[in-house]
Amino acid sequence: MDRKLQGDRTRMLGRISQRERELLQGLCEGCTNAELAERLFVSEQTVKHDLMQVNEKLGVSNRTEAAIRALGLGLVVPPRTA
């Protein structure tokens, strides 16, 4: 991993909570907001709010970009492929 990417990862690890990483993991696995809400025992409205917060922290504008950025920074484990 190059130094810039490692620095970005270190900064993000300090800003992204464990709960937010769980949310990002679900995004990377293709979960819908309803599925994320069920998985995390929160409402869909909470998921939407939390996704907006995560997008802001990651500097992205949508869930696809968030998933790509989280994978690129190593914040989540890549989902298994069949």
C-alpha cells in the first residue's frame, strides 16, 4: 500500500466508528437500507441518516462511491464471491 493511501486509511480509521464500518460492510455486501436496518437493529431512517454522515466523512456522494472508497481504504473486508 502506498504512503498516501496508508495515510488516508489511518485518518479514516480514526473518523469512522465501528458501527459505521458495519454499515459500510453491509453496503459492500449489497444490502438495502431495510436489510441494513434489520441487521443493525435500527430504523431505516437511522440508516439513511448514518449513510449521509459516512458519505460526508468519506467525501463521497452516494452509497456506491462509499463502498468503493471503503474497500479501497481497507475499512471493510471484501465480500466473498460465489
